[in-house]
Amino acid sequence: MNFRNTSRSWGAISKALHWLIALLIITQWVIASRADNLPLGAAKLQAIAWHKSFGMTILALAIIRLVWRWVNPVPTLDGVTRTWERRLATISHVMLYGLIFAMPLSGWLMSSARNFPVSWFGLYQFPDLVAANKPLYELTHDLHGAMFNALVCVALLHIAGALKHHFIDKNDVLKRMLPFGGARHD
């Protein structure tokens, strides 16, 4: 098992970060949906606290993933994809990274603007980014939701591309990112 990426395959660390972040984003959606349907009370506050904690976890993992990507080669797509597909993949990856960073930051900003604390599972409380500001809270609340919708759309495009590579093009682009197996070695 390769922990590091090679020019032909993603390493175990890149794969683990990819799938862990994806799983946590799905978890975030489930928690947020549940919290939205709860009346104000202890259960709702606990769900929101978990949502914030997982959001900050995603932010930390995204930082680690980006640094890992900078210090490891990115597997090439030469000969596997067309130029327009490579460009679309680059655009979608930039958008995914941007949204994965922007979502927790907007949530942190939103909580700060409403003077609600952001902690990491009760073990560490993050400082407020701004003083209480209701108009800023309302703006960031709306942006947070809009960014989630954009994230879903870009993620679906990303998944569709991977499935196209697997089922139509019959190449190993999808297999290279699967958690167990499918990696080519140099």
C-alpha cells in the first residue's frame, strides 16, 4: 500500500482524506436537516453544536488535504481524458476545494455574528471572527445555505464525471480514488 501519491495513482492518505471529507459532508447535511426540524431546546442545540464541530473538523481536514496535495504529485490524466475534460475537472476541483473551505468559514462567521460560540466537541472554543452583527448573520446564513446547494451541484458533477470515466470511457480514473484497490503503481 502506497501512502503517498505517485504520478499514476492516489496514495492511501489522499484517498482517506477524500472519502472522510465526503462522509463528513454527508453527515453535516443529515445533522443540519435534523436540527432544522427540531424545536428550540436541548436536542436542537446539541445537533447545532455537533454540526459546528464537524464543520471545523472538515476545515482542518481540508487544510491537511490541500497541504498533502501540494507536497505529493497529482496523478496525471494524460491519455485518459480529453483536454476539455481535464479543464472541467480542474474547474470542478477548484470549486469543490473553495466550497469545502468556505462552508465552515461562513458557518464560523455566521455564529460569531450572532454571538454564538463555535467549539470543537466541547474541547476547544474558537474565537469569534467578528462582533455581534445581525445583518452580517443574516447574510452569512443565506450564503451558507446557497454554498451548500452549490456544493451539492458541483459534487454531483464530480460524481457524474467519475461514473462516465468508469462506465463509458472504461478507464481507471474512478478506481484510482476508491478506498480499497484499483490503484496503478509506477
